[in-house]
Amino acid sequence: MLPQAEGLSDRQMQQIAREFNFAESTFVFPAEAGYTRRVRIFTPSIEVPFAGHPNIGTAFALAATGELGPIDGSITVTFEEKAGLVPVAIHNREGSRIWCELRAPARLSLGKTVSAQMLARAVSLSDADIVTTTHLPQVASVGLPFLMAEVKDRGALGRARVNADGVDALVAEGVTPDVHLYTLSADEFDIRARMFAPLDGVPEDPATGSANCALAGLLGHHHHAANGDFRWRVAQGVEMGRPSVLETRAEKREGIVVNTWVGGASVLVGHGFIEVD
């Protein structure tokens, strides 16, 4: 996160994001529409209109470094982004731990479905590894689209690997190649997940708030109840040795998912300065 990105060109921001080589890097500007800050988000290869974990991390970093002033209990900030407004609640929890939760800027939208066979090929699994009881592999978005697919167990989740030919086949069908796999869990987590976005310069992401937020919306959409407030605790990044915990929820009213959220705690691991010629 660059908290004072004024003066940087699009090209410079993309170069910095490529040099950092994180799944996403955020660039923070003064607000233009009267909210807290304007935020732009870049992967190593493209700018994206919205992402979950970068927003959580940006809110945390601004709070932890005093950019938002004193936080007595909790505050809510709102980021202006290409996908819309992103409200983030910032809470001081026990032990002065900062915990943040965002509300997605858009309602759940559902896109194309693909066959289990096509999805399996893209992630080097067998057709039998893909579960279609609740839904076919389907594109879902709350501001950024992902192809969602359920796999049968943690073994299948762990075996998943990007297959370039399978990814190219998705692109040829006009389907996003950003694949979010999940399996329902019966341990301390409700869901275990992995996300692959190879064409965005992200071979695998240890924590994808936007994807899990959309997953909460998708699962809420398919829940039998017409009204409800649903929660899922998600583990991601375990298979790549970078475990993350995400807390998601969805609000459904009269059969429609009207809001989705994702939250979690963050840790400040470093800081520095960039000199731009």
C-alpha cells in the first residue's frame, strides 16, 4: 500500500506493482467525491476495479500508521474505487488488534456456467473431483468476477494445479480464467479455498477477499431460505504455505442476496520509501 500516491502515472503504478509482485498493490489518493480516500488496485499485470484483501489491508495500514486519527472502539471509512464505494468497518479488538470488514460495492451477479469437465481440465483435476450438487462451475461477482467451483474434498483441493491449455479454453469461451475452488469443511473452518489467476500475474493467491465475498453471495443465493443472515469462516493459502483466515457473510431478503461482507485481521510486516525520478 502506497498511502500518498499523488503524482504517480498509470505506467508508474503498474511498474511498482510488478516490482512488488504481490497479488495486489494499492495506491491511495485524496478523495474526489467527499469520502475517505480514493484507492486504485493493481496486480502485477493489470489494474482491477475492486479487490477484497487489498481493501482490508489498506484500511488496516492507514489505521495502524495513524493516517485515520485515533480509533476509539470502531470507525467506518469509505474508499472510492472503480467498482464503486467500498465501506470498511475498522475495529479495535482485544490486545489492540485491528480487525476490518468491508461490504462489497456491488450486489451479487451471476454469469456463465461451464461444464465440470472444462473446469477440471483448467485445474488439472478429474471430472469426479468437481461437485455440481449445489451449482455448476459458475462465474460470480460482487465487483470482480471469478469462476467458482466446488471440489469434493481437501485432497482434490490440494491436487489442483493450473493447466495452461485448460485456462486458454476458458478464455476462448469468454469465461474469466480467475478460478476460485472451494470445499465444504467439517473442522474449525466452514470452507477451505484456493484461488488461481495466472493471466493476472497471480499464480495463486493466499487470501482473496473479493472471491470469498462473491462465494458467500453464491452460497447465500443457493440457500433454501428466502431470508437469512449467513456466515462462513474460510481458510485459504494453506496449500501454498501462507495460511489466511477470512470471515464472510451474506444477507438475503425475499430470495435475493442484497449484501455481502468479508473481514479479517492483518499484520504490518514492513514499511519503506520509494523515490521516483
